[in-house]
Amino acid sequence: MSDLQVKKIINVSTGRNMGNIIDFDIRENGTIEGLIIEQNKNIFSLNRESDTRIYWDDITKIGEDVILVKRD
């Protein structure tokens, strides 16, 4: 999981960097259901409302430096 946290999350529809992985959504059986992305990095903000959930099924490719995600 730590290998995934250093990768950039790129939306293939827009080409934009979506943010950084800050947490994982893990099922009871231990499989990863999704990623929690922090969109706006601000060390003074404790507001988690801007965080985004990326479902594992939305991931199209995990590369060496990036994770490509298909979202509208």
C-alpha cells in the first residue's frame, strides 16, 4: 500500500492530477475496495469533506509513477 501512496492519481478523461492517496477503503476480507484521495492539500485544514473516494473498479492502469482513473 505504501507503494501506491507515492503515485500521482490522474483522471484519464481530463488529464488532471486528482490529488494524493491519504487512505484506503478495505473490505473485511482484506481486499481494497477503493482509495481515499485528498484533493486540496492544506496543512491547516481539518475538513475532510473535499476528500474523494476512488473505487477500485475505476482504476484503469497502475503504472510506475501514476495511477490512471476513469471518471466523468
